[in-house]
Amino acid sequence: MGDIVQKILADQGLVLAFAVVGGLMLASTAVSRHLTGGRIHASAIAILAALALAWWGGVLTGGKKGLADVPGLAGLALMGGAMLRDFAIVATAFEVDVIEARKAGLMGVIALALGTIVPFVVGVGVAWSFGYRDAVSLTTLGAGTVTYIVGPVTGAALGASSPVIALSIATGVLKAVLVMTFTPMVARLIGLDNPRSAMAFGGLMGTVSGVAGGLAATDARLVPYGALTATFHTGIGCLVCPSIFFLIVRALA
């Protein structure tokens, strides 16, 4: 029996990965509903729990892929890879009503610009205050403040060190959790109740997971619109951070 289970775990790693993540989401939903009254979205709880489990997996195995280094859970590496991530983003964008999307107009463009420039400047400023002086590290950390995807993409393009890239990812994840957590609390105050405002919000915040989780806790119908501009935001960040923004930082630093 043990051999059969071991063979299933080895051959069906991706299926097991989906089961593990599904179980984590189920537990996070229960915690969100019963312990926080829905005020903290289940996705935020799941992200924190996943980070803790990844750390535990790294300590347990001495590896560099978290739980994916645990025998039988290697499918998590594939599930968490770029292919399925990009597929999920594209699938979300397909739910957008084009007529509603057009209503964002100039406001959406301005939101995308501000949502890319302002976090980058803040990130570079904080990195400078902590003693970073080289343009590569400053740009990578500033890009991580844009999103946790832009950070490592920029760091890899510029040849940043592994600790700096890891820190840029951590910064982006923290931003995603904060956006996810506080969006439902401020939604009424900022008029986040229609597709147009959701698109502006997605452009300003930038983080796809944070925006999607926050809007899901606010009004699930707004998720595709916020995720659409947030996705563009990530793409723009990946283009300008390792190029234009790096040249500007290098000239100033």
C-alpha cells in the first residue's frame, strides 16, 4: 500500500499540488470567516500561511524551493511557475466587458503611470535610506515595490545579487498583502463600487494578486476590471524598470 501511495505522489505531483493549495485555501477561508468576520480576506491569510510553509520546507530540507523540495510535493514548483501564473492572469482578463473597459479612458492611463512611478520612487527612497547606493540594487528594490513580479524580472535583467532580488520579492509580497487586506476597509471611502473605479484602482495599486483579492472581498464582479489594469501595470513595470528607470537612477546615483 505504501508503495502505491508513493508512486501516486511521484507520478501525480501537480494534482497533489492543487490538492494542497485547495486545502490551504479552504482552511484560510474558514479562518477568515470565523476568526476575522471576513475583514481579512482569505487570500491574504493563505499567502502568509504559504510563506510560513515555504520557510518550514526550506528549513526541513535545506533546499531553495520551499515545500517543493519535500519529496512528493515537487509539483508545487510547476504549479507556482510562470506558465500557470500567466495562464491565470490571462483567464481573468477574459472576463472583462470591453465596453466597460473603454470607460476608464485617460483616467486609466494616468492611474497606470502613477501606479508605476510613485511606488518605484518610494522604493528607491527607502532602499537609499537603508544604505543601498549602487544603481542596480536601488532599481531592483524600487521595482519590487511596483510588484513582486517586476522586482525579480528587473533584478535578473540587471544582474542584481540574490539577496537583493529576494528582498524585492518580499517587498512586493508585503504590498500585495496590505492591498488585499485594506481594500475592503476603504472601498466605500474611495468610491470603489463600479468597473471604472476598479480599473483606476488596479492601475494605481498594480499588484494583481493584491487587487484581485481585495476586490473579491469587496465585490467579486469588479475583480476582472481591477486585474486587467493591474496586469498592464506589471507589463509596463517589466519594460520600464530595467531600462528607463535604471538609466535615470544610474544618472542620479
